[in-house]
Amino acid sequence: MNQWRKGIASWTVGKTLYQSIPFTWLLPQAEAEARGHKGPVVAGGPAVKLMGAPWAETPDSVPFDTLAFHNPLATFTTKGCPRHCSFCAVPKIEGDFRELSAWKTAPVICDNNLLAASKTHFERVIDSLIPFAVCDFNQGLDARLFTSYHADQLARLKRPHIRFSWDSIKTESVVVDAVNLCKKYGFKDIGIYVLLGFKDTPEDARYRLETVRSWGLFPNPSRYQPLDALTKNSFVDQAWTEKELRKMMKYYYRLGWLGNACTYEDFDYLKHDDNQEVLPL
């Protein structure tokens, strides 16, 4: 399932270079690539929608499934999200929440808030996933909307990989309820994205990470990135230090092989590769 590209997806058709740029910190790299191309350049993707790409010709629609260049197993069945969280770019990129009438059948669902969809749409999505041995709700399901109805539908699938996010200490009870409901239904593949470095403290973040760990799950730490960041991991909130952010990201991302062999206090992040990309589990 983890076939995601780590950066820009680029390809040429005739003399035209197409670029799909997922993150704003990749814009300088995309511009350098475009400047070296002899021919027209068309740039798109979330980063371009947020900050533009003055070096490129950007039409209203690109006649390609750009998501397939990032991961051929991925698809969208809805766009947008009604939540409008201040740290999230989705409303700015995708606009109002809407259901798609048709989509590519694929096992990696990238919807940003699938549970905001109608029951009719949700059941259509589940129907489309039944043939797959494994499926992945990659961007996470909204724990605040997760009910026994959704669990009943997910139970129709062979092996659903269910993900939630825990962005704030204020939503602890709904995340706990969602995880307990998943366990009640016997779901084994449960992941929790834990946002770090956005209006929290290291103590707050560690509490959420360790609480997820106490549930018998591996947390997936996600470092906050400003929506206009041109350098990855450059933002450090006032309650944090760069050292603490880096250490926490590396330790909890590596729990799968660290296990109980090393405590957080004894972990030396400098012994690990700072350039290793942290991707969804």
C-alpha cells in the first residue's frame, strides 16, 4: 500500500513538462526543475493551489489523473472537509465538501473526511472495496463522526486499515470511543496520527503519544507545517525547541523496531538519519 512518491510527480507529454507538487516546501525544487526544461511547463497540486507557480502555465484542469502519479493504488471519492481546522490546508485546496458521483476503484482511499458523506455514498465506497484483500483509509477517519453504523460497514471488508487523528487534547474522549469501537468489532489495523508542534506543548504531545501506545497501538507522529512553508520542518512553536521536536518525531516513528529496548529519555536522535523521510505507516 505504501507506494507513495516522496516528492514531486513530474512527467512529459510531447514537449510539455507536467508537475504535481504536494507540499509547499517542494516549490523551490519544482521551479529549478522547470527552469531546466526546454518547453512549456504546467504545474498543479496542493502546493500550487496554496502559493502559485509563477514559472508555469497552469490551466484550470489538467487532463491527467495526477494522483495516479503519486500512488497508482490511491483514489478520492469525496473532496473537501467541513471542519475547517486552522492548521489544515484542505478547505483552501479542495473547497466545500462534496461527494463524487464516480471515482477510480482503488484500495487506498484519500478522502479527507469520508465520514461526512451520506450513508448512501459511504455504502457505495464500501461496496467498491470489497474485492480487495486489504484497503487503507489513508487520510484518516473523523473520530467525532465514527459510529457503530460505520463500523458495521467496515466489517464487510476483508482487512480495513483504519486511521484516526488526535490533533488536540480536547478530543481525547471521542478518539478513545472510536478506538474502543474498532476493538469491539475486532479490527486489527488501527493507526493514530498525532499532531505535534501546533498550539501544544511537549508534555501534551507526549501524553497523547504515550496514551496511544497504552492502547497497544503505534502512534504516527505528524509534525506541524505552516501552510506557506518553503522549508520543511523549519517552524518551531514557542513552547518547543527544534531538538525536542526532532527527538519526539524520530523516537515515536521508530517504535516499531525500538520496542521497549530504549526509553524516550535515553533515546539519542543524533544517531539516526535526519534525512529519512517520515511517511504514513
